[in-house]
Amino acid sequence: MVQQLSLIKKLNKESKYFEDLYDIFWKISEGKKLTKQHYNNVSIGLFNIPCAGFGDIIVCKTFYDYLKEWYPTSKIKICTTTPEKYKELKIDGDIYKLHSKVENNECLDYDQLILKRKIKFDIMIAIPIINKTFEISKFKKLVPYANVFNTFAVSEYNGEFPPYTFPIGVGYDNLGILFNNFKQSKQNLINGPYALVYIQPSPEWGIHSKYCFLSYLEMICKKYRKKHSNFQIVIPEWIMNDILDDNAFKNKMLKVSSQYDNILVQGEETHIIKGDDKVNSRLVFRADILPQPRGIFISLMKNSIKDILVTGDQSLTDIISCCRGKQVWYQIAPWKNGLAWNLYKELPNEYFKSFQTSCGTLKTLNTKIDWKNFMKNYDFRINGRKRFDAILYSTYLMKKDDSLKDLLHIIEHSRYLETAQKKIEKLKYN
């Protein structure tokens, strides 16, 4: 314990910001050997407040699966505003509903929520924190006994509002990507050869979504026309609607796919856009496939051609996890430049440097990426587990070591870094 107090004081002196003091709790246990006694019956709550779509839910469920595998005798619960979305994705687990104080139940802050279940968590994880800084004071409105030694934040990929205990993403001090070993469901929806496009429209992106699709389309038509005279492309419904309703977009689509004699769009009905669908080559846009449950979607990705176009952190992660060897083309959202920039440097892939080339370009037909080395460096299952081990070890010590309780008291009752540091320096082992 004396040695531990010495390490606390050393880390205290090295702290440059007040928030650095929070990390002393787990840093004193880095590298310690974790055994069953340190996590047995430990209660862990994952607090998940999705903000549109299903990506945030997949992140939480993946984290949940990791913890269940790493610490099998701990008790792990998911607390979320949208348990119905978990059911829609056929996700099982211990799921508690967070009730909202307002009409909306997405993109909320923690002080707008109520947990009606009477349950005591030893550790709480806010996952993920999106477009805001995590404030323990707001979280305490939801869980009054929360503090900086039992409550920790997980970023979105390359989050821009630190600090985070678990900064996920690529580059800097990020702990990596949430890779997965999938249990795939076989898909019987479409026979090959086909390409898969899963990108999103958005008012914030403006016309970039359309240009992204056109860049990819031009590239694959040139690359695969000689190999596949009859070819299909799985697309989201919004692309079909734009082809049918926007003449300018349709004409640009026809121009970049001019290698094909017949072009069709298949939704609830089949629309012939070019030709008579009777002779020569044929390109079919399939808008009747998506969306699908995750297991089927993974199978669709796996069975598609090598070049695949997606948006969103989780889709990118899923491809790397399930389908190593795919050439991933990525629709860069304006608020995701940090992830794209670091992928450009760390893969390396110079075409992720700009949204003008990330969706596909004729100059990159022979691009090859070393995914194996990338996964070795940025696997959260390695880096993230080390940090969670340290948290569990320190949580165990907290019950026995008064110096940790005194440290928490000082941090919670100090307003300035220098004041807290002076108090911590005077700590003594009793």
C-alpha cells in the first residue's frame, strides 16, 4: 500500500489538467495480474443513449459481448432509452429501460433520464459519448452515487470532445476499433456477382452523398464491365428514389455507367432506365434488399465483390472484422474527418485523405491495404482490455485502501488542479 501511495503522488505531480487526476485511479493498477476474485460478482452497467440509427447500439452490444467474455462471473446490464431497437436487431441480454423526462428518447443527456430499476452498479460505462463532453454532474442526476472512480466514458470513433477513459478509434492515444468474430446468417436474397453500397443521405452532407455514389459507380463499372456483363448493385432506397425523381442525377448515373447496354432499377417494381432489357450487357440496381438484420447484412457484405462502399464507423469496422481483403471505400461524414484522416495515415491509404477520393476514383484501381498489420495495432480487444483490467483491479482495491477513498474525496471537493495536487501530496498511509 505504501508503494501504491508513492505511485499516486508520482502521477499526481505529472498531471497537467484537472481531469488527469481521474486517471490516477486506474493507472496505479496498469499491468497488475487480474484474477477471478477481482471481478467476481462485480456489477457493471452500460448506459447507452443512441443518437439516430443503429451504430451506437452495435457499439454498446459489442462492448457488452467483450465484457461477458473477459469477465464471465461479473454481472453486466445494458441501460438504454431504446430497448425496442435492440429487439429489432434481435439482440439479447440484460436490458433495462431508461425513461425520458421529455417526449424524445434519442440524443438525450443523462440529466433528462430516469432509471426506475433499483439496482446498484459497481462500475458504470457511458457508451458512446456523441458530440459532447461527458459531465459527471449530469450523470449523477441519473445515478446519484456516480463518481469519477466508478463512472467512465467511451468515445465514438476518434471522438472530438475528450476526456474519455476509453477513447476508441485510430491514431493518437486511441485504444483501437471494436472488431468482432461474427456468427453469420446465410443470405439467399441475391446471387452474385453484385456490389454493395450502404451510404446515407443527409441535409448536412448536401449533394456529396450523390457524388460519392457516382464516384464509386464510375470506378466499378470500368473495373468490372469486362468481367461481369450482367451485374447487380445493392443500394439503399434513397438512391433508387433519386434516380427515378432527379433527372440530373439520373443522367449523370447513365453517363458513368455507359458501358452497360441495359440499366434497370428494381424496387417493389422494376424500372427500365436504359435499353429494353433483352440483349447484351445489363446493370441492375437492387433497392429491394436493404435493410436487413445484422447477421444477414454481414453475409451480404461478405459475398459481394471486393470493392464495397459504406458510411459509418460500425459498417467500416464490420467489414474489416468479417471480410479481410475487401477494398473498403468510405463516405466521409463532415464530423468524421478525424477518423478518415487517421485511417489515411495508419493504414496507410492516401485516398481516405479527402472525401473527393474516399468513395472511389479511377486512379486507385490497384490500391492494396495491409489490414493485418492495421488490426494488430488497433484491436480494442487487446488495448481496451488492459485498461478495463486496471479499472477492475482498482475497484477491488478501493474497498480495502483508504488512500484511494481519500483521493476521491480530494478530487470531488477541489475546484482547481493546484489545490488538489497540494492536498494529494499530503496524503498519508494509515
